[in-house]
Amino acid sequence: MEAWLRCPICLEIADQAMETSCCHQVHCRACVARVNRCAQCRHEPVRAEASALARRMIDSLPFKCPHCDRRGPRGEIREHEVACERRPIKCPAPDCQYQGLAPEFLLHLKDKHREALLRNADKCFA
Ligand SMILES: [Zn+2]
Ligand SMILES: [Zn+2]
Ligand SMILES: [Zn+2]
Ligand SMILES: [Zn+2]
């Protein structure tokens, strides 16, 4: 794996890659935004600019959807992830921490929120 595409703060592949002006190390945009000092060379204050090259390289890295077996370039999988049918759904009910795949989620709704479902059934088609 290209080491320079890895963020030295969270140690993941940099998200929305930014490159520092001090040591040209790639960081996530969110990570570099919350530090004053460069995590790589300790230069202070740290300055970073969007790195089009790093972003292009990161988008083309081989990647696997964390929810299913689909593989492809990272940019493509990132888009797929949002619509992935294996992605767990979080129960929207207040005070409910349940999270599961669509078929189990439906069972959970039927099981735990039967009353609310019946009461609100008409809202599904509003
Ligand atoms: Zn990071
Ligand atoms: Zn630096
Ligand atoms: Zn998927
Ligand atoms: Zn629930």
C-alpha cells in the first residue's frame, strides 16, 4: 500500500486528501483540521492544501465494500457503499440502538415497534 496516502493521524487511507506544505504528507481533511502541529514533521502551524493527485490515486486504489463482497476502485466503492443492500439500517425509533440488514430490520420493526407501525402505517404512503 502506498504509505504516503495514509494519514499519520488516524492511520487510515486519507479521506478528502490534503497535503501539508511542510513535509508534503497526505492527511484526511478532517484530521489535519483539528491539529495545529504537523503530525509528521512537527512543523507549526500546519498548513495543508487539497491534493488532487493524492485524491486521484486514492480513488483508484483497490477497495472492498465493508458490507458485501463487491470490489473495485475506492471512489466507485465509496459511492456503492451508500446504496449497498447489505448496509445495516439503524432503527429510527427513539431509545432504540438496533441496527441490522434490511430483512432483519423488518423483523425487528415487527417485533419491537408493532404498535408504532400500526399507528403510523398511513404515513408510509403519504
Ligand atoms: Zn486521518
Ligand atoms: Zn510536516
Ligand atoms: Zn456493498
Ligand atoms: Zn428499534
